[in-house]
Amino acid sequence: VSVTDAEPQRCSAMYCCSEGTKEKDTQILQMDSTSDTGGSPLLDCFTFTVELQKRPGTNFGVELSAAGKVCMVNAVLGASLIGEWNRMMDQRGPKEHAIRQYDRLMVFNDEKPAKGADMVERLHSAQGAVTLIVQRPRRHMLRLARRPWRPLGIQALTSGSGFLLITRINEGAFADHNAFAPEEDRVKIPCRLVAVYGQSGSGAELLQFMEESQKTVLDLEILIYD
């Protein structure tokens, strides 16, 4: 297994939209449920709209990672506007409108940025009214056959908190799987893996679970966005 920290077009970058970064002023006003963005179906993923008003002295309070086209929420900070919104959703609902780990910030003011990093930049420079569409990924189970002598054959970023970001597939078990799997079960790049045999962990731990497994089938859970 090869682990890489630098492949700019694919690799994740960590951002914290909180006090002390460029991201300093946001107030959430309203959330509404929506199912599409301009008529394009989003698989089975749940999406909802967040309307914000940026104000000096406040912050989003989210830690983000960007890889490929996805800007993903790693964590929500408690002492923040989104943290306060989540508390309000827990109290008054709907609870599914609270922003969670792994949610994707997908659309910014009717624009869907081509890359996750572009979304981060939009957030950093935003002023005034902001409308976001947030997408919740589907969690997809994979059974990946592995012969004992075959390597995994992946390059990955292990720094993720709660996920392993697979950035490249080389010769090995993952390539073998993709060669014969139906389209919906193929591992696409970049891929966020969140559990091995139902066990979660850091990116480094998830990689270790796979490398040390003596089983001939790996039971994996990955996140699927649109």
C-alpha cells in the first residue's frame, strides 16, 4: 500500500471555518428540504437548503475537507453558529436538518462549484446573504474479495478523522474488485471509506484494519455522493 500526502487535484485539504480563519461571520436563518439542484437527480441522497447571513464577529464553526468535487464536513464546533443551529434542530426539529459529519456542502448561491476546494474558497470570501444546499451521502456496503498474497493496491490519505481517503487504485485487490463488480459496486476515485467489518476509526486505523485482516473478503462501508 502506498500512502501519499500530495496529489493536489485529488488529495484532501483540511479547513476549519471558525474564528481565526478567513471564515468569520455567518448566521443561519432557515432550512428547507429540497430534492434537486436545477433538475439533476441526486441518486438517493437527502439534500436540504441552508440560508445564511454573514455578520462580523460570527463564524460557521465547521471543519471541512475537500477532495475531488466534494467539500465534506469533518466536524461541527459546538461554540459556533452551525453548532447553535444543530442544537435548535435537536430541540425543535426536524432533526435530520442538523448538519452532520460527512455532509457535503454542495451548492453555493445557486452555483455548484466544480471542486470541493472551490466551495471552501466561496465560503472564505462570502459576504451578506448565502444559500447553501447540503447533501447527505448514502452509506454503501461493499464485499471485496482478497487473495492472501495480493496487495490492496491503493494510494490513500490517512490523516482523515473518521475516514480513509483513497486517491488512486493500482494493481491489487481493489483493481481486481473493480474489474468484475457491477457499476454501482465499483470503487470510484476519490473514495471515502468509513468502516471495515463495521468498525470505524481514523484513516490510519482503517488502513491498518484492511492490511492486517486475514479474511478473504473485506466488508467495507463507503460514502456515496452524487
